[in-house]
Amino acid sequence: MNKKQKNRKLVSQNQRNRIINRRYLSTIRTLAKLIKAQDLLQKNEKEENEKNTIIAKKQKLVNAFYSIVDKAVKKNVIHKNTAARKKSKLSK
């Protein structure tokens, strides 16, 4: 493989990895916003049955958020301290 072919291959790998990394970051941001929206719904809801439904949905979102953040750390998309900060901020 000559130098041009290696360079072309590296460029295509970088493009592919960039898309994957951005998908992780975008998903993290989106899930964080959804969880905050569930918090607002929970605070405004007066009926107990609806509150329980909202809490269950929120718990699923939190679990998905933690999973995505941990995977992003594992794949070196974000730093472990950044992940810990995001998790901590969300749990408050």
C-alpha cells in the first residue's frame, strides 16, 4: 500500500469515527433534555397515577442515559470525569 492509499484510508476512517462519536454526544444531550422535561412534568402533575407513569418513564431514560455515557467513556468519546459530572448533575 503506497502513501496515498494509506492517507485515503485514514481519512475515511476518521470520517466514520467522527460520525460515531457525534452520535454518542448527540444522544447524551438529547437524553439529558428529555429527563429534565420529565422532571418538569412530574412537578406539575397532580394525579398520583400519572405521576407514577412519569416516574417509570423517567427511570428508563435515566438508565439509558447512564448506559450511553458509560459506553462513550469506554470508547474514549468523553473523559471519565466528564461522564461523572454529567451523571452527578442529572441525579441532583
